[in-house]
Amino acid sequence: MTSRLIPVAPFVLTVFGATGDLARRKLLPALFHRDLDGQIPDEAVIIGVSRRPLSDEEFRNFARQALVDHVPEAELEGPELDRFLGRLSYIAANADADPGWPELAHRVSSLPSHVPVYYLATAPHLFGPICERLGKFGLAENGRVVIEKPIGKDLASALALNEQVGKIFTEDQVYRIDHYLGKETVQNLMALRFANALFEPLWNNAHIDHVQITVAEALGVEERAGYYDTAGAMRDMVQNHMLQLLCLVAMEPPASLEADAVRDEKLKVLRALKPIDDHNMAAVTVRGQYRAGASAGGAVPGYLDELGSSHSETETFVAVKAEVENWRWAGVPFYLRTGKRLASRVSEIVVGFRPVPHSVFGEGVGAIEQNRLVIRLQPDEGVKLWLMIKDPGPGGIRLTHVPLDMSFAKAFKVRNPDAYERLLLDVVRGNQTLFMRRDEVEAAWRWVDPILNAWRHTKEAPRPYTAGTWGPSAAIALIERDGRTWLEDGA
């Protein structure tokens, strides 16, 4: 799974929405870093497409500024910058009109030995029309198409979108990207489980007490308020990122790391999730919406202030107690928590092991805390294994809880590649392991839809929480009713 060891074929990558925010912040810097590390073949070509009329040189200037804004200055000082910009060209085209498409077809067809990749960094309602034109102009054959979330806003719209794309591209040509799956630590979760004799024998309800998955953001919705108000935390984070993380924790060992072997096991987890609907929603879910407060040392507005509205039922925080109803995980709760304007930016998985059945140490040694495996995705990727050891010094045994701490940055002393760097080149390689299959997306919506419907039926507003905190007090009660507590900052 180490991308550096796998060669990349010459490719022609067409980025639709090439002047948008995703291309500027993520795609162009990721491609530049891969070029900087010698991972992009000399023959590779990158074509930007959007509605804005630009010359090739104007697009290269746009890309140069994007790199200046999002890449360390020291990495832009060599000849690699001009080499990368020289790969770029631009075509103005619209998803629902023909001008520009014949020129794109000509450019791609003039490179018959290149792998054609189409990245749809656009609004989801354009996925279908763009795919239709790719088919109309003969660009779909042998091509690979990458689509971003959100893939629908519910099951019905996801089915319709998958059907639109599926009319032009076969399933093995479609790459549904979830950048969380490209993070180094997420892939290391599979390495920890399946490459070590230590963990997998303990990875079941006999030894694991519970699992916590937190994806917290300190920022608010800000300029995304318009989009976010049509989505909310459940659609924006839980239906995709968080359920994918849950699947990787809970899935059975696949027969291999081939794409369908891994995705088959993830699908089984999604289908085994205990339903949440009107009957149990109030007991196992909490949704909230942030109010004005303090973050990063300064005052910040509330969600309604950023939205410019006096009322919204959209949740900016969700906590869910999920259960996987199978033999491995029966009785083990998975606590999911995500939100905007929380106390800090952190994404991590905490696997809490069951306590020792009996203490042989007597009194006065200190509390024996549970062993925990903490897998940190951001901001500092790494793994901690919390153990009980003897506190050094004479005078008898005193126990203390300490972590075996492995920070990727410190352990490997190399730049940690961004998730998009790995995923973009996996598309070129034809490796779909870290991409979602159609039935995965639809299974996730089948679990999420009844929760959204139950919230709608109650007509209860999201619970308010102050910006800069860890969410509504009801989220604390959700886990503490079970005798557990949320863990923060790798604790």
C-alpha cells in the first residue's frame, strides 16, 4: 500500500471545476507534491476545465498562486514548479452546453497511450450532465471518473445520481472519493489489525469495551453556510467519513487487500448496523447547533449569525450511539461524535479495552485504568497505546497510566503526504481499495435516512451549545448513561 513503490503510467487528468476551491486548496497542491517527489511521469498532462474563459497562461498563473498559498515556500524554489506548471492547459466548457467539448475530446484522443482520468470537482448536480457529455463526445471509454461527496442528500437522490453516472461509466470505472480513507493513519489501522499478532485476537466483544470516533472542527461553517444548511453534520460527515471509519474498525479480515475484498467486508458492517428510527432515536442520538462563543482566543459568531438567518433546524453537531449486530461486536457500542465550532480540531478513533477482571495490587497503588488504543487522524497523525506501568522509584508499587506514543512525523522524519496525493494516483493505477463502491454508499444512506426522518418527525430543534465547547450537555449524558466518558486529546 506504499504508493512510492508502485509505478504510475502516463495519464491525462481532466479536472472539471478547475478554478474552484477544491482544486485550489487540495488538488493542485497534491499533484504538485507528487510531481516534486518524482511520482508523476514526464508525459503526464493535466487539463483544467471550468466555465470561466481563461487562456492556458492565465490558468497557469491561477495554479501558481494556489501553490504559493498552500505549499511551503521552500518547496517552490526549484525548477520543479515550472515543470509542473508546464503540464497544465485549460479549456472553457460548460456542463450543459457543447462549446469546448470537441476541443477537450481532441486533446484527450491525441494521447491514446495515456490513462484518461476525469475529476469532477464540481457541485453534485453537475455530475450527471458532465458524464453525459463525456459519453456523447467519446471520452468515457477506458476512462476513469472521480466523484466527490455529497453523493446524494438521501437514499433516493443517491440512487438517482449513481444511476446517472452508471449509464455512462461501468462500476469499475467510477471512483467515489472519501479523502479520510487516504489518510496515512486510516490505512495504518488495517496494518495494526492485520499485520500484528497482538491486536486481532483481542479485536472482539470479549476484550473491547467500546469504541469512540470523534471528528471535531474548531472552525464554523463560514463561507459554506449556504451549502451546509442544506446538509448538516449527519449528511456532511456521518453518512460518509464517520461510517467509513467505523467500517474499518469493525470489518472482518478480508481475504486480501484487493478492492472488492475490502469493500465486501465494509458492506457487511453497514448492513449489520442496528436500525435507528422513531422508536429509539431519542435514546441514542443527539443533535446540536452552535451559538456565539469563543474560539482560538477570540469571539466567534453563532451558526445563525453566519447563515444570516433567524431560524434553522440544521444540526452542526451530532452524537450517535451505534451498534453492530453481529457475533464479533454484539454488546459493544460505537460512539460517534462530530461537530463544528468545538473545543479543538481533532479526528481520532479510541478503542477502549475491557478492565482487568481482578486487581492483585491491593490498595494504595492508584486506579487501574483501561488500556486504550488511540488512532489520531488529525492534526498530528499517530498512534498511542495506553498501558498501566509501575511508577519509577522505591517505596512499593504505584501504578500510572502512560502511552506508548508513535507520531508519524517524529518516527519517519518525512513529510506526511496529503490524502489526495495518494488517492489521485490510486485512480491512475486503477486501485479502488480506498474508494467507495455504489452499494456501500446506498447501504450507508439506508441506515442514515431513518435517523433524519425521525428527527424531522419530532420537530424538536437542535440543542444549542456554546462555540468553543464539546457540544451539547446531552451528548455527555448519552455516553455517561452507560458509565463511560468522552476522551479528548489522545487521553
